[in-house]
Amino acid sequence: MVLALFAAILLYGFGTRIPDTIPAVSQAYILAAQNEYSSQNVLTPILLSWRGFDTFGELIILFMATTAISFLSRKNQRKGSERKTHLEATRVTVSGVAVLQPLLFVFSVYIFSFGHLSPGGAFQGGVILGSGFVMWTLVHPNEELKINALSVIEAICGIAYLITALLGLILLGSFLDPGYLPFGEIGNFFSAAALPLMYIVIGIKVGVEMIKIVSKFRA
Amino acid sequence: MIIVITAIALMSVGMWGLFSLRNMLKLVFAFNIFETGLNLLIVSIGFIPGKAAPILDLPGIRENPLPHLVDPLPSVLVLTSIVIGVVITAVMLVFVVLYYRKTGSLELPDQGI
């Protein structure tokens, strides 16, 4: 009964709307992405520059969640070391992962470094990097991961993203402004100023965080 | 219109699951289904039938982009919300694991919540 009411209200609210034009804000975003930023993907400058504070807070939430998961599963690791069992991967898994894993890593790097040209971006690429790590755990079920090295990579990428954001504040006077690099021609790989740089850094950071989260669940 | 109906159906399934299931793992699944429906609903706000994704790759779109593209703003907001959803799911799963290690079951207790 309550569900039917809920669905009816939502249907009335959203279903009766028949849009044919896009709002003025979005029109301004599209034109500015083409003319000012020369970014082929319209979503990228919105995500990283105009609404960059959202992305900034999102990365902080990701970092906090990784920290919380590490803290919560800290006791389990000590307990898990007592009852260690020896597992072995089957031949099918080993062969399949050997084919798929390099492809996944290359694909994830492609996704987050071409985020300003094609659909995709840092977060999707990072999650694909994490899924490549899931395949690694299927093949090597007994090996431990060097969490400290991963934390160092994550910290370096976080600081690098902060530097790319602060350079805009120092050189151009506004935070998260990517215009300190040349804008280039629309459609080229070296275009859209510092947006690809930010995407690469965020992609590596998200990927490492996904790997950390998955490795915490293995214990 | 079909997108809106699908999104609301997904949200209804997820909400039914959140209200009526007792297994914690299934609650996490129901939350994920609800969130998928919610993201689809937000994306459907910006969707206009017959228009392309906001990527300026074809020359015809680059010359005059405004009449050819859908609204990019809801997609960007959903991109943020998907990542937050993944993180929330991970934290919820950690709590489920801790609860299972402590009590040995995934069922919610009948009283005392």
C-alpha cells in the first residue's frame, strides 16, 4: 500500500514531464566545454572544474571509507592468521586470468587517460583496475599484499591531485582551474588543459583504494 | 517514460526489500537495487528522446551542439553518487562481516533494535 503510494507519487512527479530542451545552465556548460576548455567530453570539465568541489569531497569520502574499513577489519587480520588454510587455483582460472588481467589493466589505463575524449573517466577506470586485482587474488589466494606500498602510492596521488588543483589557485586565481596548461585542439589527446592530468591522478588513486578495500575483505 | 517506470519499479523493489527482509546481506542487496533505481531516475531527468550523449565527437555536433545533445548535468551528479554508493556498500559489508563474526548469523534479531 505504502509502496504503491510511493510509486504513484514518483510517477506523477517524473512521468508527466516531457522535456524537449535542456536548461540554460547546461547549455552554457556545453558551449563553454567546447569553446573555452576544448574538451570533447562535456562531462569532464563539469566534473573536474566547475563542480570540482563535489569531486574533491568525493575523493575525501573514498579516503575516509578506506581508512574506516582498514580500522574496522584490523582485529580480524590477527584472528585470521591463526586459521590459515592452503588454497590452490585451478588450471582454468590461471589460464583465463593470464589472458584477461593484462587486458583489464590496459583497458583501465585507457579509460582514465582518455576520459576527456570518450565516455569514461577516473572512477570507472579505477574500479576496472580494482577488478583486475580481484582476478589476481583468484590466482594467488595465499599471498599477502604490501598494503604499505599501496598506501604510499595513494598518498602520492592524493597530494598530486591537490597540487594540480592548487596550481590553478596560485597561477590563475581560482581553485581547480585547469587553465595553466595549453588548451589545445578539441579531439586531440593533449587537449582540455590539465583535466587529463587530474583524471590520471584520480584514476590511480581510486584504483589503489579499490585494491585496498578488496584486500581487506580477503582476511 | 519507460526509463522512469523501470527506475520506479527498481526503487519499489529495493524499498520492499529494505522494509521486509531480515537477512543483512539481502538488506545490502536491496539497498543497492534501490540506489540503482534512484540513479536511473536522476539520469532520466536529463534524457531527451532522440538526442545523443554529451560528447562532441562528430563534426555535425561540433558545429551546432545545443540541439543534438541531452542534458549533461544529471549524468555528472549520478557519476558522483555511484562512487559514493560503492563506498557505502563496502562499509556496510564490513559491518555485516563483523556482525557475522560476533554472533555467527546474518539474521537480524527480533527485538532490541
